[in-house]
Amino acid sequence: MAAVRAGAVGLSKQARFTMYSSTRPGSDWDSRDSGTGERARQSRPSVYGKRYGVAMSNAETVRKRWKIRRRLSDLKVKLCDATLILAVGGLILAMLDVEFTATRILESFVNTSDLSFILRTAAIITTIALLFFLLFYHFIDIKIQLVETGTSNWRVGITSERVLNTLLEVAICAICPIPETGVVAWPILSNIAERTRERVNIPISVLLTLPMFLRFFIVCRYMVLHSSQHQDTATRTIASLNHIAVDFRFVLKSEMYERPLFVLSIASLMFWCVVSWMLTQCERYAYPSISGFQHFADYLWFEIITFFSIGYGDVQVNTYCGRGLAMLTAIVGTLFSSTLIALISRKLILTTCEKRVNHIIAENNITNEHKNAAACVLQNTWRTVLRARDYQKSSSRRNQQRLAKMQRMLLCSVITFRKTRWKLRMQMEDEDDFFTARRAFNETEDRLQKVRQRQSQLDGKISMLFENVEALTQAVMSRKCYLRQ
């Protein structure tokens, strides 16, 4: 079934396989036969095995289903592209409206009211089109599932989970600024007691624009449908056979494994820009007397230092919305920082071949040092013996000092020899599994070579002994014949 879904089967004139649908013959869901009763049962294809599914041995039917699924899949990708364009377009219109609204309220520009009405109307139109394409996308997705399962009953494709996900997506995409909306009182949080009682009026259109960034879930869907894992037939077939869904989680983990720094950098930049703009909208109305509002660059700086848990305190937030976004930034920054540290640590770890090279070089150096230490012990021992003979011949003070000096040098060389032997032992214990197995294999091969050599020598000796016994037997037999004669 997975190979048929992915289109990886060969469709020749003769049927080389038997595909079973997920419906059972005789049930109400099987509506492929127009007749009912005995005639309908006779017109059904033959059923094999334990009567699970309907055998489809006709290659033309399989080819037809594959073409239908391919056409629906292409339409699904186009609908995803259209929903992404409409979602981003509506978000850009809402952002422009928010900027013009702030300019009109804070700087007393009245000429932007008509432009704001036009922008909101355009955002509503794009939202309606987005909802239509979104519902049509889910409708096509259900039809693809029906084609894959080999049934035409819509109850198979519509489940409670799918309905909840669709309603949630529609609710998220339906949020947009509405013309002629009022304002809401926004409390100010400050260390000054007089300012904590103040309230500022914020347009409702600004508050409705902030949740519109949740439309970025369509970007995740776009990444999945345009990823190499989803477009490659072999990858989808192998994933389906291994019970792995090619979804956003699988695609993201694959990209993180292949290009971790690139994915983290793009995600961090997008997060900084989006949250900085949202912080600007949350905090700009809390400073009506300070030249209108603080700039976007100030909150971008605040986002970066909060993201990496630095927090200089030069930029502060004075609203509940700003503090909520600051907490979100701290949580996401902690996750990203830990992931970045883990990725850097993985990049810094030596590979098996690199470890083997360093291990061989270190072992050779320690082995040479151990040999030099052993040679120094022998040299100092011989010199100590010579100085002891000189001291026995002439027990002068000079010979005594030479003997003591050689004894000290001998003691130092023995200590050095023991240290190098301990280092060599520790180096042998630090071998990796592959290198240890390789060394054991080589040692076993050398021992087997010696055993084979001894075996060949033994075979030669046995052959010589057999020849001598044969010669002796012939000599004895000839001697017996001579004695008889």
C-alpha cells in the first residue's frame, strides 16, 4: 500500500501485484458498486485470504488511482502556496495599518485615516480568500486519503482530530483588524508609584494584529511539501514502510542533522525580528511624552540580550504584553542556546579515524619514551657498578661522591621508567572498541600464523619419519628374505 501511495510500483499491462483497499466487502462504506443484493455481490472482485480488503488485480485501475492522486497532490501544493501568499500578504497589510495608526495617534496626523480603512478592508478580503483556500486545501487532503484507502465514503477521511485541527486553523487565520474599532485601556507597570496608576489607550486593531503572526504555521506546511524528503518518492516509500510520517517534525530533524547552524541562524533571526516588532507595538503607547515611542532597534537590542540571558537593563518593558514576550524570549533563547552548545560540541568531537591517528601517534611517543627510560636504567646501573668498583678499590671522598651521584641518577631513571610504563598501560586502556578489536584480530592472526608454521614443520617431520619407517621396513623385509634363502 505504501508503494502504491508513493507511485513506486511499475504499472505494466499485466498485474504484477494485488492491492487491497481498507474497506470490507459487504459493508455500507463500500459504494463502488452501483447495484445491491446478489447482483452487487457477484459484480465484486474476488476476495482472498481472511476476507480483509478487496483485491484489485487490474493494473488500469491502479494506474488511474495513481494519476488521480498525483493530480490532487500537485493541486495540494499549489493551494499551500496560495494560502502562504495570502497569509503573508494579509499580515503585511495589517502591519502597515498598525504603523499608520500609531503615526496618526501619536503624532496627530489625520490624513492617514482613509488609508488605514483601505488597508483594513484589503486585509479582510485577503483573510476571506485565505479561509476559502484553507478549507479547499483540507478538502483536497481528504480526497487524497480516500484515493489512498480505495474508498469513496467521506466518513473515512473526516475524523474528530482532523475536524479539530481544521477549526483551529480557521480560527487562527480568521483574526484580522476590523475597520472602525475602538480602543482599550492598557495599564502601565513601573517602579514609580505615580505611573502605576496611569493607563494608556491602545487601538484594538493593534491587539488583533499581534495574533496574526500565528499564521506562520503555514510556513511549516510549506517547508514539508517543498522538502526533498516529501518530493522524493523513494524517501516517502521507505518512511511509510518503516511507519514514519514525513511531517514537519521529521523534516526539521533532518534539516537540523544536515545543516544545523543554518537552520538555527534563520530561525533566530526571524524570531528576533517578529518579537521585536510585537514588543514595539506593546510598548510604544506607554511613552506618549518621550518623542512618541521607542524605536524598533531598541527592542531588537533588548531581544538579543534577553535571548542570550545577558540583560543589561538599559531597555525595560512596562506592560503585561511586553513582559510576556520577554519571558517567551528567555525560554526560547535557553532552548536555542542549549541546542547550539550541543551542536558545537558534536562538531568538536573527533571522528573515529582522527581518534585512531592521535592514539597511534601518542602510543608511539610513549613507547619510545619507555624504551629510552629502560635504556637509561641500564646505563645508570652499569655506571653505578663501575663507581662501586672504584670506591671499593679506593674509598676516597671523591669516589664516594661519584657513587652517590650515580645512585641518585639510577633512582631517578627507575622512577621515570615506572612512570612511562604506567602511561603506556593507561594509553592501552584508552583504546576505542574498533582499535582494540583490530589489535586483537592482528594478534590472533599472528598466533594462527605461528600455529600454521609449526603445523607445517610438524607435517614435514612426520613425512620424513614416515619415509624412514618405510625404508626401515623395506630393509627388514629384504633381510628376512635373505635369511630364508
